[in-house]
Amino acid sequence: MSDALAPNEEAAPVRRLHPASLAIGAIERLPSLVLGLPAVAYFAGDVGIGVAILLAIAGLAISIGIAFLHWLRFSYQLGDAQLVIESGIMSRNRRSIPFDRIQDVSLEQTLLARIFGVSIVRIETGSSGSDEGKLECVSRDEADRLRDVIRRHRSGAVSAEAAEAEEAAAPILFSMNPDRLLTAGLFNFSLVFLAVIGVGWQYFGTYLPGRYLDPEYFIGRWGDMLAGFATLFAATVALAALLVVGMVTGIVRTFLRDYGFELTRTETGLRRIRGLLTRTDVVMPLRRVQAAIVSTGIVRRRFGWEALSLQSLGTDGDAGTSHVAAPFARRLELLPIFGELALPEPPAAEAFTRVSRHMVTRSWIEDGVSLAVTVVALSWVWAAAIWFILLVPVALVGAIFQYRAHGWRFDGEFLFVRRGVWKPRTLVLRREKVQSATVVRTPLQSLFGTATLVIGTAGAPLASPLKIVDLELPEAQALMDRLLLR
């Protein structure tokens, strides 16, 4: 990128990040200070807890000092046509980002950022799938100003008032109220908190009155005749606790992630706002959307609930290039979003063409070989080997269900691919978004005359590309030619 400024950009004021970034950084470092005390005491020897605390505080002070130098040496300049960012304590880096190259400007507020009234501004260009410019801590008014200036430049809006009026009048395509969040949380059953409980029990379990959690402590005192119910009682309580923890965890995670979820239509794309503790404000430009993915679950599907995600060239934080457009919705609620994307909704399952029946045979052979090798390797531990032997019928039935769930449909303009038993997914892809197509054959597929068609799209994760598995070889080659035909 060019380092030269436009003639009228020399007058643009040089700004620094909000001073609250220092306070936020210090608070975020406090956990590492507490957790680092045992390590400091160990490496320092028998110096006492007081010296260990002083050493840890000194380390924290040095860290804050470096953060202060970073804040002092970080500046940005918002001109009429580009954003200039300068950073670096010793080695200076000057980055110029023309407004014409900016694709996305998203705002994010963590809980601490909301308390201090600041935001994180992420700026993405078309040069990569990651954030090219990032302002860690600016005031909310300044963040809105940055976004509005860039948006007006790209859209040609004449004033901030006009942009605000357009934003206020943007139609709401999808939203989630507390009742919907609660229902979604019940379906998002999760046991992630069990890991936290397990770690806590490991470190603090010796200090807890564990005998009072043992049913035999109470039942055994009433006589040996009731002792036989102790195990059954404990198992029932454990199962009930497991269900309660899973449901509560799912509800908490859903509220934290999707509270205030709102999807609206803007001039350039779809704007999504969500989050309870961490609030995100992201715009997904329509021209960068590559594909739409409708997903559900084996239980959700019975109740008619689905989720819609968009595969885009832009990033969405930890989710990569997958943007959630509607996390928990009915099919009728997804239709307005499909309309804005100019994409058709996925057809019924009966409209899909199934892949070759050899998929079942191939899966049986591959799974059988894997299980056989595992059983032989564990033959000296019969208890473990028996469990793998019991998986054989599961693998046999699972291959049939995988075959029945996998299918494709191509109408000349749109490609639909469905896969998955536990988490069914249907992808909708416009033919012009196809970047590449490759026919891949394993030794077993060569034996059965089948092949896998791997379809490359911009923004797709490299670890899980779009695949249509076990097509008949002539069918795979013909579909590849039709997809790549321009």
C-alpha cells in the first residue's frame, strides 16, 4: 500500500487510542498475576510469599510499561480518502489503507470495553481474510465516526444525518427475543462447564466436605438393608445433575452470544448486532457472500428449527469466514434473508439426487478395517477391545444413514449439496462462485468406479472444502464440466 498521503490529508489530525486501553490492559493482566504467583515462588526459591508478590507486581509493572510505550507510539490519521496507522516501539510501521479498498468495518465491545465506553474497530480489505487494520480501543463516538466516514465515502452519502436516517430505516430481517433465546438455549445442550467443574474439583476438592456428597454417608447410617440403593441413588442424582448442567450451560452460552440479535439490511449488505457481554456490530457485504448454509440437528429438525450461516470472503472473529445470519429460526423466517441474498431456499429432500450406493460398501470396508486394526491392537486389553467390537453394528447402520443423508442438485445456476446425520447441512452455491473443481479417487473408489468431486470456493475453510462423495465417475466428470462452464 502506498505511504503517500493525499494533498488534503496533511491537515488531518493525528489521534491516539483511548487512554482506557491502559486500564483495560492492567485489569486483563490481573489473572495472570494471581496465577503466576506460585510459579514465581517456585523459581525464586524459599523467599516467602511477600517477595513472590513483589516479583509478580514488578512483572506486571513492566508489562504495563511496555503497554504504555505501545500506546504512546501508536497513532492513526483519518483523512478524506484513506486511513493511516503508525505503530511500533523500536521499529516503526506505517500503513495506509485507502477507503476504496476497505470491505468491512466492524465494531466490537467486550464487557470491560462497554464499562469504559470504548470499542474495538476492525478494518478488513480485500487483500486477505484477516483484519488488516485494528484499533484496539477508541471511544464509541470515535468508532461510529470512523465507520460513518468510511461508509459515506463508499456509498456516496452526503451527510452523517442521511447515513443515520438510512440506518434507522433499515428493515429488520431477523431478530431474537428472550423467549427465542431461552428456547434456543435448551436445544444448545452443552457440557462444557463440566471441564471447569472438574478442574476446580481437582484443585479444591480436598478442601470440600466430600463425604456429605456421598449418598452412602446418609443411607449407610440407616442400616445395611438400604445400602444397596446407594449406587442407584447416586447414579440418578448424577444423571439429573448432568442434564441440568447441560441445559443451564446451553442457555447461558446462548444468551451471552446472541442476546439482542438483530439482522438488518443496509445499502451494502447485512448488518448483524449481537452479544451480551461482548457486543459485536458487523456488516456482511452481499457481494462478498459466496454461499449459504442451512444447518439443523437431529432433534432440532423434528421441531422445525434451523440455522443460516453465510460463507464470506470476510472474517467473523473466531468463526473465520462463516457468518451467522440466523442462529435459530423457522424456514419461513429465513426466506426474507434468502431474498436479499438473491438465493433460492434449499429444495425438499426428495428433489436431491443421491450418490452411488457403493458409498455404503466403501464405508463398511474402511470402517471395518479400522475397527479390526484397533481390536487387534487392543487384544491384550479385552475390556477395551469388546467396546470396539460393539461399535461394528453402529458403523454398519451409520453408513446407511450417511448415504441416505447425502445428495446433490444442480439446476444450471445453483448447486445444492446436503450432508450429515447428526447435524444435517444443506449448502446453496451460485455456479459463478465456483473457483475450482477436482475429481478425486481413492483406491476403493477406483475399484467401484466412483469418485469424490471437491469444489473450491473463495473463503471456504481449507480443512473442510465442499465435497460430493462417491459419485459415479462419469457423473462426477459431467458435473465438474457443467460447474466450470463459463
